[in-house]
Amino acid sequence: MSFVNTKQQRLIEDSVTNHVKYYDKITANYLKLRQSIFKLNASITKQLSEENSIVSDENKVEVYQLRFELDRAIEAYTSHLQELERNLVIAKDIKPPYRSEANSEFKTLQEKEQQLTEEIKDIQEVQKPRLDKMMSLVKSFDSNSKSNTARAMNPYRLRDLDKNEKVTEVDLRNLLFTHEEIVTLFDDVTVNLKNGNENEDHFSLKAQAIEQLNNNKIFEKVADSKYYYKLHRSQLRDVSASMAVHDYDELINTTIAEITALTKQGNDKKENWNKNAHKLEAIKNLLDDMDLEMDSSM
């Protein structure tokens, strides 16, 4: 059971009064007739309470007049109520087209609301935490990329990495390499420099890596067989947490273009060196032949 407070009751009464006043003339006339009957009854009652107890002729005429008006109002009001009942039956059985359209639009709005609620939930519970973590990682990377804020590595931190590292910071374990892992990184590069000739003498990058491991500024030896890669020492580009995605894409494309140009330049120099070597060898052979001819002539 629902209860109506005073404010709601006043609002209902005002709505009914306005509807009757402006839209229901039959009911308005009936209420006006009731007021006239009430006034006449008060006047007659006052006259009867006096000593004479005589009703005036004017009131008697008004009584017959109001009785006639009441009979006519009863007929009109009865027909009006019957029409209202028929309208209620029609409204119950036949739904207006705007109602079905409103229901369809309401259902569509409910689906959109549910979709938006799911999207907001996904943003709050999935995307925002992920974005916060990414921003923290970028900030941590930016901090480790600068020499004045880089985190130092020592045997004590190396021992506690597995239990103290935070997921929102750069995992320093990814910057640790063994001696064998570093040497293996140069295997493919050394093979590519052979240019398909296994007997060709070449500059061994592996040998250079082994020689410089213990004497460089990029790798720091933190254990017997482990080296710490100093991120801030190896930074070739000016990157920071304020860079956007397209900035990184442009940086990557520029780096790839420079690597391609350096590779082509190296191949060109190697080809020129081979040509010059062949020329020198041809000159040497020519000089040797000339020496032989001079020896034979003597």
C-alpha cells in the first residue's frame, strides 16, 4: 500500500481542479450546481431558525429551479460517466500507436544505457588501471633512462629482486644478462659479415664483445657471471614520458632508416675495399712478373 504525503495530495488536487476547470465542462457545471444548492440550503436553514420560521417565496422558486437543473445535470453527468467508462475500455483494449513507439524507444534507450554502463565499467575497472600502470611504467623507464635518477644495481638488490619489484616499475631482472647470453647476441651478426664465404677473414664482433665486457660503461658486472645493462648509458635518443605514440613511431622509422643507410654504407665500403684489394693484388702480381723477367734477363 502506497501513502501520499501532504505535498503530493495538494499537487493531485490542483491537477484535478485545473483539468475540470479547463477540459471537463460537464463536471464543472455539476460542481457549480452543487455550490448553488449548498448556498440555498444555508439560506433556508437560516430563515427556519428565526422566530417566524417562514421560507421566502424567492427561495421556494429557486428550489424548484435548482431541482430542474439538478435533474438535467444528473442525466448529463450520467452520460458523461458512461462515456468515460467506454473510453477506459477502449484504451485498455486498443493501444495508441505512440505508446508502442514510446515502448520501443524506451527499450532502445535501456539497451544504450546498459551498453554505456558496461563501457564505463570497462573504462573504470580495466582500461584506467591498465593506463595508470602503463604511465607508471613509462615514468619509471624515463627515470631509469636518466643518469641522475637511474636506480643503481648492487649485489643486495640483485638478491632481493624477486620479492621487492613492483609491477608499476621497470623490471630490473630484464636488464640482467649472463656472459653467455651477451656473447650469443653477436652470433648472427658475425655470420652475416662473412658474406657467404666461410673462408673469408672477418672482424669478429664476438671477440670484441668478450674483450670489452669487463671494460665498458654500458654493462656493469654485479655477480660472477651476471652483467647489469645500464639503460641510461645506452640511450641513443632523447625519449621521455611526455612523448606520444606517433612520436615513438616516427623515432622507430627514423632509426630503421639510419640502420638501413649504415648497412648500405658498410656494404659499399666493403665492396670498395675488395675492389682495391684486387687492384693491389694485380699490381703486386705485375711487379712480381717484372722482377722475374729482370732476373731471367740477367
